[in-house]
Amino acid sequence: MFYTSGMNSIAIKPNYCWATAWQDKLFRKKILISVLLLTILFSGYPAFFQYLERRSGATLNDVVLNAIPPTDVSVPIFLFIWSTTLLAIIRAVKQPLFFLTFVNAYCVLCILRYLTLYFVPLDAPKGLIPLIDPISNMLYGKKFITKDLFFSGHTSTLFLFCLSFQQRLDKYFSLGTALLVGILVLIQHVHYTIDVIAAPFFAFLSLIISKKWIFSSPNNSINHY
């Protein structure tokens, strides 16, 4: 991966450290924009999700959920999500381009979720068992959210990790946790089947949009990623 900013050309490869990457003005600018945007998106979560909770929506007749008795699997869901997140944090410490790419793609994913949740009003699936995730629930405000449905945020985020990771084993691990969480949220009736099926598509779309913004610039030449 090669970054070109102004008269300075810096080769920013997956194993390059933050000190090297930070020398590039364009890289710094895009990091700061991404982090600022993510902060703004997170700050709007409590009011937005409380609005969704007050709104009426459709109840889907989900044949998959109808065939599965609801079971509380909050603990494995929590472990799969946050073990993958911890791995991402470890990688981000040494891989600035991974951090930039993922954070920007996650911003796009959040924007897409704002849009789909607003335009696709759904009521909670029958038999929903509240998901106990004290870390994620902090973003939603004081009231537990049941209408955070189309599309699945947990599943799409894990798929986004899979698409963004650079090491093959990391990709395999995150793909495994994404698939397992997708199944487990159905077992717990936290999501409809369509919410989970759509998640990988939106994760892929978010990464494509992110890369176009990060790696397309008049002063930026990218050979490979």
C-alpha cells in the first residue's frame, strides 16, 4: 500500500507503525475525520433508538424463528463479539491502515443502519429474550432496545471485521464468530432471519464505500491493498 500526499510519498504497508503512517498529512486528515464522524454517530444513538422503541412497526411471520424455541444465549454472543473486538484492537495498535479502513467503514455501516432502521419499521420478534450486553447497551441509552432490527448490527460488524482484517487466521476467526452470532441471535429471537441474512451485504457495501473514499484522491496513489 502506498500513500502519496503532496510532495511526500510514504509506503504504508500492513506492518508499518503509527509513527510512519502519521507522517502523511492525508492519512492524518482521514483518521481525524473518521473518528469525529464516529463520535457524532454514536452521540445520536440514544435519542434515535429510543425513538425507534416508541414507534410501531410490522411483525414478520418468520418461519425460521417459528421453528426455534427462544433460548437465552447472551453469554456466548457477548464472548464472540467482544473477543473479536479485542483482536481488532490488538491489530489496530500495529496496523494503522486497518484501523483507518475499519473505522471509516464502520461509520458507513452506522449511517446505513440509521437509514434502514428508520425506513424499515419493525416490531420485535415474538419470544424475544433481551440480549445482555452491558457494553453495547451503553450506546442505546437507559432503556433496553428491542426494535434495533433491520439489519443486524452485531452480525454486520463481525462480518466487517472479517472483511477488514489482513491476516488469514484473523479472517477465519472473525468469519466464524460472525456466523455463530448470526445463528445465536436467531436462537434468542433478537432478530428476524432477514436481519441476519442482510448483514453481510451491508458490511461489504460499507467496506467498498470506505475504500473508495480513503484510497481515491488526486494526491493519493494506491498500488494494492
